[in-house]
Amino acid sequence: MEKDTLFHRVQTMIISSTKKPKYISISTVKIADLFHVNTGEVKRTLLELVNEGRLQKKNLSEPPHYEIYLLP
């Protein structure tokens, strides 16, 4: 999976979010369907982006406790 393409897609989704602070909960299944790859590849690429510091990953403290992604 092309890391920069995924990053730009996620970045656009976060920027267009109406939440304060801006974040997005990502469905790896939907992203995998959009890019025609498997979900494991999407998860691996997202983890690489987090490890590079291009994205931040947190868990919501309130139910439903989704994993969310934010821009640093």
C-alpha cells in the first residue's frame, strides 16, 4: 500500500472533521476496500505512519473506546 496516498487521505479526513480537537476513527475495512488491498496491509501502514510521527494514535476514554488518529 502506498504510504503517502494513505497519509494524504487520512489527513484530509482529519482536517475535514468537525470534532474538537480534530480526529478521525478509521475503519480499516472501508479503507482496504477503497484501495483494493487487505485490512492487514492498511493496519501495518497506519502503524508505520504512527511510528514515523506523521500521525498520533489514541483511544477514546469514553464508550465506544474507538482508536482515533490525530495530526501531530
